[in-house]
Amino acid sequence: MLKPLRRLSQAFSRLSLQTVLIIPFVLLILLVSGVIGFFSFYNGQQTVRDLASQLEAEISQRVEQTLETYLRMPQLANQITADAVRQGVLNLNDLEGLQEYLWNQFRNFNNNYTEQQNSAKPEQQSDTISTQQQNSTSPEQQPDDISILAISTETGDFVGVGYYTTKRWLTLSVLDHRLDDTLRIWKLNGWGKRDELKDETLHYDPRGRDWYKQALQTGSLVWVSPYSTEYPNDDYVISADQPLYDRQGNVVGVADATLSLLDISQFLSSIKVGKSGQIFMVQLNGELLATSSKDSPFTKTASGLSSVRAIESNDPITQETASYLLDKFGSFGQIAHQIAEEQKIAEEQKTNPKPLEFHSSNGKQFVWVKPFRNVKYRGLDCLIVITVPQDDFMAEIRKSTLIAEIVCVLGLMVAIGLGVWAAHWITKPLLQLSRAADGLAKGDWERPVTIRRSGELGILVNAFNHMRQELNRSQQQLKEYSHGLEQKNEQLETLEADLRRQLNLFLNAVSHDLRNPVLGMSMVLNNLGSQSGDEIKLTRKVLERMQESSRHQLDLINSLIDSHAAEMWGITLHPQPVTLRRLVENAVADLQPMLERDQAELDNRIPEDLPLVSVDPLQLGRVYQNLLANALKHNPAGLKIILKAQVEGDWIYCTVTDTGVGIPLEQCDRLFDPYFRGGTKPKSVGLGLGLFLCKQIIQAHTGQIGVESQPGAGTMFWFTLPIARSTA
């Protein structure tokens, strides 16, 4: 082992000084170039993610705002109709008047159609809507066309005006129940006049349609899930439907405004996301609502039109993205919940949500998901999904990296040439300075420096290394000593602060936990002291209660000592199977004087036949005492407290409910923090440790604790306890 090392050492020792200088120089250049290249690529990827996040925030906000504008138009049209009916301006029994009204409404809410009609000749107006609407949507303009506006009455009449996306025909649909039950669909000319009868649907009753029934069930405006149109039955739509009421508040019909999914998809396809990004909207049940790809969001089957599931889409990016989201989150409903939480956190931190990433058949993809939920659009609950290939961002970075690599190679070649020249230039004076360096290493500071060309390089190197090592060793020792002192000082300061905090918390806990039983005994002694005469009558029941209270105080002291130690090593429990009702009765016995003083009513509804719970009786008794004392302290006299418990799986769900003043919502989340006191009694002498200790005890039992309250509606504290396992 030593021989190869010696040979290697001898080989290096035979190298010239010029070679020894060049090799480290070249290696250093290579190392620096590699590090710079790595960090450049890494920072480029980070920049891509940041840019992608900013792009997503901008696009998702623009898509959401545009969709809201788009969806507001049908609602506004329905609201205008509802107002006209309620005010008696629009007569639903006059079908001819309804046709004229809907024709005017259709023109008012379809800007593209109105502009095209104003610029076309009368003989061209019936056929030019197709070309105009197919080219109307641009990246800076949202689709603003309502497909169909319709009114259906409680008597069964139906009037609808609009166009069908696939045929691009202006149509008028009329059902007059006074004539028959046939729905007749007419093609209209540019003036809204009937031009040609296109179809008839026998035995048609709009009151049996889902959009009509859902509007009546909700009693207000609602969006209805996708369904197919009556004619030509090759278009899938969503609709906003609103019940119509007369002046007396009676339902007289339903107003319907329809949007085509193909129009929404056309809008999504007009939004440019990178070079080849895509957008699609998916319902929480996994069915596509719209997509920017060429794939249709619905398909035609033997039974009619039906939505396409995102994971079954013909578009590979849509299908792979949906499959990735389901594998990661489990369901689209869970996606909506989790993404909403992440966006809430990002808004609080004022940052953009980070994109999701996965590898598809087309390479790595960035994915953003935006839940579309708004109470203004009841019935619509979907996700907006944006996918962008990483190559859209990385192409320029890879190009820049290649250029940087070429520059590094050229720079390396230049550096080697410069190194050879520099090494030759450096070695000449170094050989001449060897004697002066040797004298400096020996402490001969007075020797004059004379430049002579002599071969004493070895002596110079040894002297320099010796000085460097000695100085470096001394400096390192000083740094280590200084660093050690700083660490010791920090440890001492941390230990002192921690001991002070633990001592304060221990003293506060002792004062808090002993106050309740001592106060109870003090009230009993005060009652005995109020008796007249030298002799005091003391019943055995009172004596036993005082003895039990004294024992309980001693147990509390021991428990608080354990609690103080638990702040460093955790709460120590001595669990055993116990009957919950009996434990509670013993725990609240010490508080009976306080209950009588405050005229409080305690209703113990805990069943006796509950399964045994595996708890520390003393610690759990502290929980009930603290909760009851807290309720009495923060509520007026005459309070009613109800204790309940029930089995939920492997747990006992316990509640302590009072009929007091309640707690504001902003205080509920902080009740279990140490030293927090509510605002109902600002002059309370409590230190805010009771509920904190309750939480520590319940969590030590592997349970959970919480509170539900509203001002003026009382308060309910709840916690869970483990059921004791059977030893049989």
C-alpha cells in the first residue's frame, strides 16, 4: 500500500514547477465552470417555476374573471325577465308578445350577432351568423353570446329564441298548449320572422325537464348540469334557470338562458398558454365541461349525448393530466378542497402557489388547478386545469446552456495558454527568491532580499509550507476555542431562559389547579363558621367531603409536579379501565359548593352502560373540573351545564355544554393557548392555563379536544377518549 504512494509521490516530485502550477490552475477552471454551469441550470429551472407560477396566476385570474363575466350575462337576462313578469310588464299568456320580447333580449345579449346584423344586407342576415361567431373570439375578447333564451309557463307553454352552435341557425321554438302538445322549431331570418319549419317534437312538456324542475325546487336562480338540446340534438349545453313569480308571489313559469359547451371550449382554445399549453374545465364528478384542445367535451352515443370523463378523453394531455391528479389526490372533490387550502395559505403569505409537476408522454408538464366556486353561480362547481410543457420554458435555457458550455471550452483553452505563460513567468522570480524566503522562515528579518537565479526551490517550498501550516494551526486553534466559548454561552443562555419559563409555568399551574378545591373547602369552612355557639355541628357527609378535598389537593400537587416534569419529558399517565360516569361524579363533587353558590344546574347525562375508558382518573378529573370551573367563572348565575358522552368507533365522544353567553368566533381558536383569557371577564384573576392543561391531558391520552360556540348561544367543549381494550 505504501509503495504505490511512494512511487506516486516520487513521480510528482519530478514534475517541474511549471507543470505543478498549470494542473491546479486548469482543474480550478474546470471546477468553477462546472459549478457555474450547474447553478445556472438550477437557477434557470427555479426561474422557470417562478415564471410559470406568475403565468398561471395571471391566466387563471383572467380565465376566472372572463368566465364570471360570461356567466353573468345569462343570469342578468333571466333577472330582467323575472322583474318584468313580477311587475306585470310581461304577459306570459301572450305568446306572440313573448316571441318579440325574447327576440329583442337575444339581440341585446349577443353583441357579435348584433354587430354582424347591422353590417349585413337584409338578404344576407339569416346565413352570416356562422362565419361571424366562428371568428369572434380572440385572446383578448371573451365569448359573449347566449345560445338560447327561453320562457316556460306553468300552463305548459314554451317559447325559445336562439341558435344552435353546430348548425348556426337562428331558431324559434314554440309550444302553445291551447293548440296541442307539439313543440315546433322554426328557422328565423335576420328580422326575427319565421322562415322555415325545421322540426316538430310531439308530446313535449317543458315542465318535466330537469332545468324546469330544479329551478322550482331551489326557488331561485340555479345552474343546471350539462344536457343535450331538443333540436338538432347534437349540442351539449349548460343553462341558468330562474323561477318566475307574479305580484302575489305565485310561481308562473321559469326563465331559461343556455350556453353551449362548444362556445366555452372555443373561448378556452383562444387563450394562449405558453407555446403549447392547454386549459380544460372538469366537474367534480370527473366529467369534462370544456377544453381548449380539439377534443369535444361530450360524445354522441346510441342513447344521445353524454359528457366525456377527463381520464377517458381522446386528447393525451387531458387524459394523462386527469389521471395524474386522481392518483395524487384520490378524487376531484378532494382536489378542490386541498387546492383551496393551499391558495388560502399562499394568499396569507402573499406568494404564488407552486405548480404541480408530472411526466407525460410529451415530456414533463407543469399543472395548475383553480377551483371555480362562487355562491353567485349556484350549481356550478368545477376545476380549471392549466397544463404547460416544461419544454416551452426550457428551450431557451437549454440554448443558453449550450452557448455557455462552448464559451467555457474556449475560455478553458485560453486559460491553459495563459497558465503556461504565467507559470513560466512566475517560476523565474520564485527560484531567485528561494534564499530570501529561507531566511524569512528562520527569522532572519534583517537579511536583504537579493534576486539570484539559483535552484533552491525545494527550500523555499518547505519554508513556505512550514510557515503556512504553523500560522494556520494557530489560527484554527483560536477559532475553535472562540467558537466553543460562543456555543457554551448560547447553551447557558438557552438553558436559563428555558428554566425560567418552566418555573413560571409550573408556579402558575399550581396556583390555577389548587384554587378550585381550596375555594370549595373555604366555602364549606365559611358555612361552618357562620354557625352560632362554641360548638359547631359537622355532618359526616361534610367531613368526608373535606377529607376527600384534602386528598384531592394532595393528589393535585403530586400531579402538578408530574406536569412540570412533563413539560420537558411529556405528561406521565397511569391509565386504567374506569367507568366514565362514576369518574365524573367524583370529579365534580368538589365543585358542588361553587354550583350551589352560582345557582347552577348540572345535568349529568353520561350513560352508565358506556364501555370502560382507558384513562388516568386523576388527570381526566382535572379536565372536567377545569371545564366546569371555566363555565361558572365566565357566565352569570343560573347557568345550566349538560354532560354527555357517546360511543363513536373506538372512541368515547364527550361534551360539556352550557347555556351561557357564548364565545366569539375569533377567540375560539386561541382558547387552548397558555395564558390566554377570554374577553367576557377582563378583570378575571385566572392565568389562562386551565384549558391549556386540558388540551395537554387529552392529547396525552391520544385524543382530541375542541370548542364550538356562538355569542348568545352557549358553548360546547368536546373531547375524545380511547375505549379500554378487553383483556379477555
